[in-house]
Amino acid sequence: MKFTKHLLLLISLLFVGEISAQAPKIVAGINVDRVKRLEKFVQSEMDKGNIPGAVTMIIHNGQVVHQGALGYKNVATKAPMTTDDLFYIQSMTKPIISTAFMMLYEEGYFKLSDPVSKYLPEFKNLRVVRSVNDGPDAPTDSLKSQITMTQLLSHSGGLTHGLDQNPVQIRFRNGYFKPGIKTIQERVANMTKFPLLTQPGTEWNYSAGPDVLCVLIEKFSRMSVNEFLKSRLFEPLEMKHTGYNVPKEEQAKIVALHTKGKNGTISVAANQPPFENVTVWSGVNGLFSTAADYATFCQMMLAGGTYKGKQYLSRKTVELMTSNHTGDLFPTPGTEWGLGFAVVTDGPATKTPASKGLFYWGGANNTHFFIDPKEKLIALFMTQESNFTWEYHNSLRQMVYQTLAD
């Protein structure tokens, strides 16, 4: 009888131990075992020769639950990717510039309904092209309404970025981003020489509007954009590795830009982004940052404009920035545009597990992030490969949401 009791106790302890061994490891509401699926996805993209490597990061309920690096920062030298490497974040500059601009909004320098021409008179008499397929002498119409600050922030003012291959955008791209420009003031002075794509407020067109925000930041603050970002955001947020120029002691951390050629192999691109002696403080692109630095910016936005006891924006301003300001103009299903960010308005319509209210964006070299206020979730995927695709962003959502276990 005594032997039987001991045997039963031993069996029960073994059974409990087996259950414990199989129990998932949960950290801050994230199933850490399932994070391996994200790592497996990154590895598979490396194995296919699509990317050199990547840094990924997940923050949930205010806690960093994953920060990993796989692959190479340079496939030619085989230098390994590390979590503190520097990425040229391209259009992920835009949310930072928009945030800086809204800090000045809170100080009363302008209203969102103000026309841009109130502060930059050269924007008053812009013309609107009748057809983007017409050549240099394309007929144009006068403005029916002025571009507003809201439209500038939400890419609905008719401005262009010059990314498409029609004659009007090619002409803009070649004339606006021409070499030899020394300052953002000089660059934006060229913008009004080109016609708008559409009447303001009638269509969504990705644009160089954030460059105009930079000129306005300098006008209102009487500081360079570079100094404004340093003193008002980067230094207070301890984003020590974010800026337009990379110090010599950190240049070894720069992840080289790669490209996948027609032969299916990935290699270091011939033209690398400038990382020193940069004087054009651009809102369109230009910043270098680490995943951890950018995650700090994301944490501040997720927390309603506050980080480590310091307030950068009010909660209501963050709500304003992450609300729909474009109606149904944005072409991506379930998504519209706020003031500096794309915003999910209908999660299921995006065909991803996204919550309503998620806001996000990406950069041309395939750096991606999203912030989900409902789930208190931040995720980043950062690589440097020139063939941009939103598939990496969608895969990031797919691989991160499946880790939720709270």
C-alpha cells in the first residue's frame, strides 16, 4: 500500500513536470517560442537571397520582448548584422518630421486649416496639370482651393513625390531632387515651379510635402531642422544614434544598401546613401537610425506623447495625428491617412490581424514599423534592400500578432 502511494506520487510529479516542460514561455503577454517563427521568416528571406539580413524588434505592454539580428550588414565583407546597426530609414523620416511639426502646432504657430500660402506665399498661385501623361508644356488649370496644413501632412494636397513613370512625375523627380542642392530651403524653392497632380483635397498622392514641413519648422522655430530634431526629440528621447550625419566612430555600424539583381543574387548596391557632410535637412528622407532608437520614438507615440516622464505631445494631439484625415482617398483597403502616418480604419479589410487604429509606415530600403494602441504593441523589421515591397510589412504583422498570448 505504501509502495503504491509512492508510485502514484512519482507518476503525478512526472506528469506535472511534463506539462510544465510543454508550457509556453510567456513574457509580457508574448509567446516567446512563437517569436521563432518571425526569425524563421527572416532566415527564409535570407536563404532566398532576397535580403542580406534584418533586425527585428517587438515591444508589448511597455516591455521589449524580442530584439534580434540575423544575417549580414554587408554581404561582400560578411560583416554580421547586430542589433545596434544603423539603417538609412528613408521615408520613416516622415513620421518624425510630422511629429516635430505638430509640436509647433501645440505651441500655436499655425492652425491645421491654414493655407500653406499664409506662411509661404510662393504656394498661392500653383497650377494643376490636366493630364499627367502630357509633356513639359502640358496645359494647366488654376487652383480651386489652397493647400492646407492638413493636406500637406496627409499627402492630399496635390503635390507629388516623383515616384511614378509618367511625364509629369519624371520631370518633377529630375528637377526637384537634382544634385547640387545645399539646403532644404533651396530644394523647396524649386517645388512651386512644377504643377500639382490634382486639385487639393481630391486625391491621395504620396508627396514631398514633408520637405515643406521642414521649411515651416525652420520658419516657426528659427532653428535648423537638424538642430530642432536634436534638441526637441533625439537628445531628450536618448535617440543617440539617429541623425542626418553619422559620426566617424559609428560609420562601421552602417548597414550597406543591397539590391537583388536579375540573376537572382543579392549584392551591395553601387550607389550608397550619403552619411556625412549632409546639409539638406529633408523631411522626405535622410535620417539614419537604429531599430532601438526608432522603437523609442514609437514608444513615445504609443504612450500618447510621453516618455520617461517627459511630455512631447498631448494625448489629444497624438489622437488627432492617428485619425483619418483623408476620407476614402487612400487606395489601400482598410487604411487611410492621418497626419504623418497611415492609419488602419478597418482591420479585417487589410487582410492582416491589424486592430482598428494601428498606425504605421515604411522606408524605401525596406524598413518597416507599426504601432497598435489597442494591443499596446510595437514591431519593427529593418533591412537594407532596394526593391521595396509592402509584403515585408504584411509579413511582420502576420508573424508578430501570432505571438500574442495574453
